[in-house]
Amino acid sequence: MKKEKKGKVWIAGAGPGDAGLLTVRTAHLMRQADVIVYDALISAEILSLIPPDTRTIYVGKRSDHHLVPQEEINQILVREAELGNHVLRLKGGDPFVFGRGGEEAQTLRNAGIDFEIVPGVTSGVAVPAYAGIPVTHRDYTSSFHVITGHTRKGGLTRIDYKALVRLGGTLIFLMGVTALPEICTKLREAGMPGETPAAVIQDGTLACQKSVRSDLIHLPEHVLEEKIKAPAIIVVGQVCALGDECSWMKKRPLGGRQILVTRPEERNRSFAESLRSLGAQVIGLPAIRTKELKKEEDRERIRKAISRISKRAEAGTAWIVFTSAAGVDVFFSFLKTERIDVRSLWRARFAVIGTGTGKALERKGILPDLIPDVYEARELGNTLAKKVTRGDLVAAFRAREASEELFPPIREQGADCLDIPVYETFAGVTPAWVERILAQFEGGKIDAVTFTSASTVRGFVNMMDGRMNLKHVRALCIGRKTEEEARSFGMWTITSQEATVESMIETLLEAETI
């Protein structure tokens, strides 16, 4: 977003928690905003979609407990916009359904700040749906009514229970779980039968969703037994009896599981979407990020290597090796920037560490000449050693810190080896985001952590900085080296049969202990 003299505020709903329920508009704004001001109810999955360089302000707004008072939140929005920023005010559910979005809009108008309202999926409809409860059904009710259990003054005593009972529709109470006994009692006193089906749903739409169904008489004690806590919503009506018949959420292959993906952000999207399509909730935690090397001494080293390859390529004695998709992308970006025609390498042969890297090369219009059966640096070196002869040139374009197991078997064959760093890795997230992830672990909400390289294991460990017991981490590893690295830190591990993300997903589906 291009900055103006005075900024603008978008008051947007993030839905009830499942990232799949984000609107296209809100997802776009999350990628474009200068500043994001968000509440406590924004899920970790959704927060993981915020670009790491975007400034965020946590205001901790939750029911009757505000880390930051509403008046101060209003002033934060005004101040940031007056500084020329484009501000996304990210709220749970829909901003105009008990979200105090109207109050914020009034403040912005009075301050002369331009704003837009972006509706979101309200929890009043989505959460019951994820519990298999339709809020309307031709056989039971033709209306539903959403009531807040938390108001500015007077609390629940302001609710006209007799009017609600006369309406005869499904009743949905938001932010009212602490007042559940009072709600059930008042509805019965107003004439609603005690055997009326009712439900309470905690953490609705999330992998950790938990629900209790009963009737008005027994619901409070069942909720107490199951230790249901806020955030939760209350649903009252005959439609609650359909919860079993229409249940679907946890029947998906990975339904009810929350997976932490440590793959670098630029390689994460398709992996994460595959997991989501199977029902998992995915938190992106890029343990490492990649950065192209741009110092002149690094670039000169790459130029010289490409020059040597060009001279040897025509004779068919040159190999170009990639051990990651990042290496492929940086290499071809360098060719473009330096105006080097790829046709100068026309007889060079290409070796890649696995199918993922191979696909990245194919996107550049080149089919790999060699892929080892086992997708590891050592196996790539052993396989390539069988193809080279004395005097061949083998040049690997990879990370600054890379496996030392690649070159020894190749050198034994008398080949000339060039190890050319083209990118480096660094920590992928902010300290504030690490705090949020630690809270997820402490709450037992992370079922598995995926690692696609030994470097992602080390990056994850470095980010945690000794603040959690790594023995509690259930690590899904892409290959032997990654598994060895995870085990060296005490993690419980399971390894995919093949070193591909597709095989990792298959392993996750088959695992009984994750």
C-alpha cells in the first residue's frame, strides 16, 4: 500500500479462528498493511499468515478482560493513521457483531480518518456449523437470534428472556459461558422446557474445538465436568440434537490436529494447503528464511564458477548441482540479473537432491539429469560419483552452511569440485511470535512439528532458546539427516519413507501416535 499524508484504517473481521474462513479481502489486507492491530481471539494459524516484516500491535481484547482499554485502542488507530500508515484493525468474527467495530468507526470519523469495514464470518453461525449444529432447519426452526452475554452496563439482567422464548428460534449466546447457569435458569423461568437441547462449544472452528451437548437442566453441570472455558458460545434449541447426525469436522483425515510447519515461508504455501485440505490446522513458523548473497565478492565467485562451467559445458564435462529449490531460484535469478544467457550452459548436466528441487528446476525449463533414490546430500554425492570421470567439473550452488557429505565421494573420482554459496539462512520470525508459539505448546495444542531439513531443526531450537522441553516435541522429519538432528535435541521423531513433502503427508496420515 502506498502511503499518503494521512493513512487509512480497515476494520476487518478475521472469522472465528480457522484460517480457511478468512475472506479473500481480509487475507489481502493482511499482506498489504503497514500495521496490524489485533485481538486475543485471533488464532495462531491466522497470525502465522502475517508477513514477518509487518509491524503488529497486540491489544488483548477478550470479552470482559481488556489488556488495552477500548478507548486506548481507538487512539492507537487514530495515531497510526495520522502517521500516514495503512492500518488493519483485525478483530475476531465480524467487527459489527458484538465486536465494537461501530465504536471504532465513530472514533475514526470524528478524527477525520478514512476507514472501511470488511465483514467477517461470525462465530454465531460458523462455530455451531463446525459442531454439526445448523442454526436453522425446516423441521425445527425458521429463525436464529444472536445475543451477547456481555454488555456495557447491566449485564445479563438486560436480556428479555420471555421475548426470546416467545420467538421460538435458535438462541446463540456469545461471550456468555461464565454466566451459563444464569442463562439456563432464566430461560426456564421464562417458560422454555428444561429438556430443550443445548450445547456449549469451546474454541470453535479450531483443531482443539471441544463441545458439550445436553439440555437446559443438565448443561451447566456437564460443562463444569468437562472443564469448558472461554472462548465458548452457547447454543439453545432443537437443532442441537442434530450434532451427531451432522458432525463432520473431526471425521476428516487430519481433523482435530494442529501442525506446526517450519519450512521456509516461500516454500510453505503448497505444503500447508495440502495439510489444510485434509482437515489439519496449520501454523506457519518459518524456522529459517533465505536471503540471496549480494556482496560483490560473493557475486564474483558465482560469475567465475559460471564462466568455468561454460567453458567445460560444450565438452559435456560439467555438472551443475542443486540441493534445494532456493538454490535453483537464486541461481537463475543471478543469470537474469547478470544478463547471462542460459544457453551458454547448454551441454551442462544438472543433478538435484530430490523431486521438490527437480520440480523447481523444471519450472525453469530444464529437466534434471540425475536424482538419487534417497534424497540426501550423501546419497546425491554417491550417485553422482558413479557418473563423473577424472577431470569433470562439479559445481554446487547452495546455502552458505551446507552438508559436508556431498563432495567426498565425487572428489575420490578425480572430479574438480566447486562449492558455491548463493544464499544464506537466518531466523524466520519475531520474538513476539515465538512467545505465541510457546503458549501453544504449553497449552498442548501442537500435535506435530514438521522439519524439512536439518537447518530447520536448528533454526527451531535456536528460536525456542532453551525455553521449552524439546522432549515434548513430536517431530515429523523428511529424511535421515533431519531425523538425526531432531533426535540430537531429544525430540520424539517419525520419518517419512521418502524425502518429499508428499511422503511426509502420507506418513502423518498413517501415524497412530500423532
